[in-house]
Amino acid sequence: MKNRFILFLASLLVPALCMGMSSANIEEILQDEDNILNYCYTPMQFGAVGNGKADDTNALRKALYQSDKDGKILYFPSGKTFKVTGTLNYYQGKYQSYTLNMMGSIPVMKGSYVPEEYGGITVAKGVKLFKDASFKGSIEKMCITGQRDLETHVFNNCTCSGLVVYGCNFANFGAMFFDTSVDKVSRIQDSKFLTVFYFARNVSKSCGFTDSMISGCYINGGMEQNDNACFEWGYYNGVTITGNFIDYYRTIYAPKAVSKQAFVGPTSYANQYQVFRYLYYPGDNITTVTFSSVSDSFNWNDPETLDKLAKFVPIKYKGKDGKSYDLPPFVAMCNTTWNITVADAKIERNMKALVFVNSSLTEYEYNRFDVSFTGNNQYKEGQINYKKGDPKPFYNNGKYPQNAMNISGIVEVLDKMPSVNAGWSESVPGRNIQVGGKVYKSVNSVNGGKISSSSWQEKK
């Protein structure tokens, strides 16, 4: 068992040792078991029990402090569960800022995890694991579970700069980042966040996500909350959110700020968004919105999933007539201060409202429509299920001027040519369909402001 442990530690240390060391130095270190152990600590060396019952908080506080001070890996072995009932960076009477170097033993992205199987940390209800400090370094292959309540957080009122979270499993937390900014080339990668009610939540201050990335993760909001959001960061800069699967949030991007400010969103690229009511909706202090989605997929999956979607409470919207309306689900919504681009999207089945025009609630004649769909968007009409009273995708039942929306980039894939008398004549001129490998666009003749005839013209 000891030899297996030594070999595992050696595999972890090779990349770290390669930084600035000659091959002869590395070989000398790896040939000596005592040298390998000199690069790591375990919680048991500081008095932790790891049976999931004993309170290991103070032992882990000492271990984290010493790991940071000595520049060593703090290794959490499999089969050991460390119970935590207080903030880990509270040590010697104050909240300490650390370079984290936490390493667990779970295999990357292997189904679901429990601490009892792979080792890790269980966090008591209401505990803020890290609080009121700055952090850098890395958390890798860790299994950390909370208590499925809003007040249990991983980072609370912190700044994470150059932090790497890789191959981890976080489950049952109220928030991953609560009133916490993340910046300076931080990477959140190939990890799972299961039943994390808010991935990033802003409550008392404006926090952002800058010069960093989130990639290859599964981020899940759970079933308990009916008004939660995935990302509430109020500003982004130099950020890519790519290749993630994100589901079970009322709103995916819900920027919040404590004072008036414009919102420029991240680059959302090749993500799968599923089971949500709104892709984005800003808080009261957000004055303008710029958001770009490229090669993302939007999918509410199946009728059973649509029933789950009903749990999300609609956002109330005050119309120009002073009345209050429920906002329907949407991928894109616009008003005169929002600029939204959706490019090369894959619109999958059971989407109830792809585009929602807020002014259509009140018949308000607006001047701008800054949602544009460009590129090779695909939308399969035959797989869309409508419920009575739902707004139809794209057009909101024709309640706005014909020239309001640029839809030249949308290609709707159909099994057969539609009849121009089946509601298609209400479409904006230039609407595209694909039938049997050929692409056609609608050509409308207008007489006295009304459509007099419609036809389909093949695009060569």
C-alpha cells in the first residue's frame, strides 16, 4: 500500500518538479521515497481522523496553513472523509489568505462521487469553507460536499486570482462563489458542480469574472430553487465560457451590481444550455446589455423536462401600459439598450420561445431590435412541441413590424415544403428553410403595407 501511495505521489509531482529543474535533479528526487514525501502533507499528520464523524476542522486549518507556508501539496487520500464545521482559512485568530495546493484522488469526470468512496471533505450546514480572504493556487481532484442549503458556500467574500479548479466534484452548495471576484487567469476546468444553487452569486457588492475561463464542466442548479441563477457576476472581461453543460437554473446569466453600470457578457462558445427559463436577464442596476453566443446548443429535452421547467417562477415585467406581465421563457430578449448576437446556434427540441420581444407585450412600436441571428443556425420545426397559449419561436405571433428582426442567418430544417397559407406568410422576407438538402427563402409581396402574396425561392 505504501509503495502504491509513493508511486501515485510521484505521478503528481513530476509536472511540478519539472518547473525549473534539470532531469538529473528530478531523477534523484524520484528515486528517494523520503524526498517524495517531503513534497506532500496529509491531514492525518496534523491530527485529522478522516472517518466522517470526528470534527477535523482544526486539523485541516493547521494543515492548510503549513502547506501554504512550506509550499507543499496537501494530499487527501481516498477512503478518508474529513468533516468540517468551520471556515478553513480561519487560523491564529484571523482569516488567512493562502496559495492553495489541495490534491485529492478522484478520477476526472467519472460519473458522480461521494467522499466515502474517494475521500474528501464534507461541510456542515451554513459553513463558508473559505471566507474574507484572497486565494490562488489549485484545488485538484477533490470531492467536497455541502448540505444542500442556500447558506453553505465554498468561497464567500473572497478574491480568487490565478486559481485553478481541475477535476473536482462539488455538490450541494448554496453558492460556489458568493460575493467573490475571480480574475488573473483563473481556470475552472473539467469539474462537476452538482446541485449548486448559484454558481456565482452577487448580493452585497459588485463582483466580476475577468481574464479567466470555465471549460468542460457540468454545472447543475438542482431542483429545490425556483428563482436561482447560474452566473450573477456583474462584469466580465477577457472571459471564455466554453464546452460546458449547464442546466436547472431559472436564469443562466443574471448580472447584478450595487450601482448603475453597463454589462458586457463573456464569450459563450459551444455550451449546452438545458432546462432554464431565461438565458439572460439583468438586475435593476444594469443599464445596457451586450451578449454574444456562438455555437451554443439550447435544449429543453423532452416533455418530462418541460414539466420540471414549470417550477421556475416567471420574472415579472412592467409593460408600457403599467400592467404586470409574466415573461415567457426565451433564449434572446431585447430592448433599445440591449445588443444580443446568437451565431451558429443549435436550437433543439421543445424550445418554447427562442426570441421574445418585450415590447410585444404591450404592442409598443419600438425603433430598434438588436437581436441578430447569424451564421448556420439550425432549428428543426418538426421537433418543436407547443402548448396552447405559448408564444411561437422567433416571431411572437407577429405582434411587431415585419422589418423588426434580422433573421437572414436562420435556416429552419423541414421535412417538406410548407404552405404559404399556413401562417408562413407572416414571416419576415428572407426567411430561410431547408428541404431535401436545398435552401429556400421567403419572398413576400407587400401592397398598402399588407402582405398580398408569398412564395419560396431557391437559394443558389
